[in-house]
Amino acid sequence: MKKVILFANTDWFLYNFRLQTAIGLKQAGYDVVLVSPPGEYVSRLKAAGLRWIGFSVTRRGMNPIHEMMTILKLANLYRREKPLFVVHYTIKAVIYGSIAAKLAGVTHILNTITGLGYVFTRGKKIDLLRNLVENLYRITLTNTHIIFISQEDRQLFRNRHLVSGTNDVLIESCGVDAGKFSPPPDQMVGGKQPVVLFAGRLLRDKGIMEFAEMAKLIHHTQPDVKFAVVGRLDTGNPSALDCDLLKQWQRDGIVDYWGWQDDMVTIYHRATLVCLPSYQEGIPKTLLEAAACGLAIVATDVPGCREVVHHEVNGLLVPPRNPEALVAAVEHLLASPDEREEMGQRGRELVVERFSDQQVVQATLALMRTLDHPGKVEINR
């Protein structure tokens, strides 16, 4: 049986973004192995019938000796498991995994660019780090196959000569289960308190500060509107929101923090609309889920968001870092129930047409079969 390893920097990432891909590969006859640092989602991955191997990798480690040892240990893991394919997700996994896979002689190395990450969204303050990451990408992506989930990210990598343009493919998003994420029954619609929902990791780069400022401004004129925040504090990310600030917002009645929720379908059914004022995205799963549930969306006009939200079609796009623009867009949709409903319908149609999880699985399988049997299967590049 042909083996494929999926490696990411957290078990949370594998569970939330690549579970259906892993299951689909297994159902297609591959021996699937998941690799990540240990965490609370390991039991869920195993419960899905998937094999998992723990591998520690620090998300912010900079000690060159320690980092080189990490790469060598990963290479040893690959030698021991002897996969035909390795698939890497997130920046550090892509860079370290590519080096390790080449050292181990892995036949097919697939690197998935899930987003540009912190180093591409922080302006000139971290130019040195950005240049380092770009140079590492140029070196490590050579002689690998690159999967982009966003056309805009793909174009940026080509423009910066990080990829050659001959070894990359577009497989949009991580996919969403449009059967599970669907609009609420008719009896649940209407008559509820307006809820504007932010769902995602609580990072400044996700626009959580602008969301709170918008909520504060709207509360002055519409105190009945609830601004709900769902997600977890990601303390390993340099852009993480300060926990004390979140508590202060709650005390001041600016936002309601609902914590991390496993049952997101129920959460979306409670929402009137979804708002994500992010600075940069790959393809945000939150927006795919919201659209699949028939919700109108307010998002920022940035890469990733605008691939899901088409302005005045299934939502409204506003400039990033602009709370006043968010206020205008959210207030407009709160006052326009018929427009919200039409946008929600068109958003769901978009997800079903382009972003279903089964489309992602089938595209991934097509790529792997093409690489394993060149010339026999065509893939959409």
C-alpha cells in the first residue's frame, strides 16, 4: 500500500483543515500517516481511524543548532516510514519538511501554501525575517510540487520568483462540508436578536481589534446588537490578542466571548451575519462555512477574503484596518434583511460550486495519481 504523510505544525491544524483530505486519501487506498506535535486533537484524529505520529517542532524557535536537529530528526522519521508522498502545511513545516524529505530521498514532496502568514503581513518592521523566509522558500521549494489554495498567493509567489511556475497547482481552499454546513431550518430564521459574529483565531492580524472598535461604535446607536467572538487565543503566534484585553472588552459589554466551539453549525445559525476584518488570508475556512450556512458576510478587501466574498454579491468588502468602514457595512446589512437573504443564497451557491471538501479531495488525488503515473491523469493547473 502506498504511504502518504501529512505534516503540520499543530494537531489542531490537521483536524480542522485537513481531516477530510486525510480520510479521502485513506478511502482511496493510501496508507495515511499524520505527523504533528501532540495536542488535544490527537484523540479525535485517531478516532477518525487515522494513524498519528508525534513530532515536536517549535513554532517560533530560532536556535540554529536546535532547528537543524529538528530537521535531521524529521528526516529520520521519513526514512523510517518510507512514504511515497509527503504533504506539508504551514510555513515551518514546508521549509523544514522539504529539507528533511530531500535528505530522506522521498520520491514526491508536496508543499501546500495555506497562506502568507505573519511575516508577509507586518510591513517593514520585519523585512529581515521576510527576506529570510523568501530565500528559504526559493531554496526548499525547488524540486518539489507546490499546492496553492489561493490564486492571489500563487501569483505573488510567481511575481517574487519563489516558484518557477512549472511545478505548482491551484487547489482552492481546504474545502467545506456543504451538507453539514447548511442554512438553518425555516422555523429558526427571523425574530432573533441581531448577532454579528467573528469566528477565528484571536489574532490582531485577523482584525479582532477593528472588530471590537466597530462593536463599540455601533453599540452607541444600536445597543440591542450582540457582537459575538468565537475562537481561541493562539499564544504561540506573534500576533496573538492579549487575554486581559479580551476580558476588558467583556467587562465593558463590547463583545460576548463564546470561547472555542466544536459545534460551529449551531453558532452560525445563531448569527445574523459574519464579519472578518483580516489583514491577509489564504482562503478563510470561517467564510466558507458562513457562506455555506447562507450568511451574508462583511470582510476586508484583501487576498483570500475577496476570493470567497464577492462585493455586493454575497457580502460586502471594506478596506482593511478601517473600523468606520466596517461600521457602515455592518449597519447597512443589519438594516437590509432581504439583501442579506439574497447574499446568503448566492454565497451558498458559490461554496457548492467551487469550495466543497470533496472537490479538494478529488483534486488532491488527481495530482498524486498524475505524479505517480505521469501522462495518465490530467490535472487543472
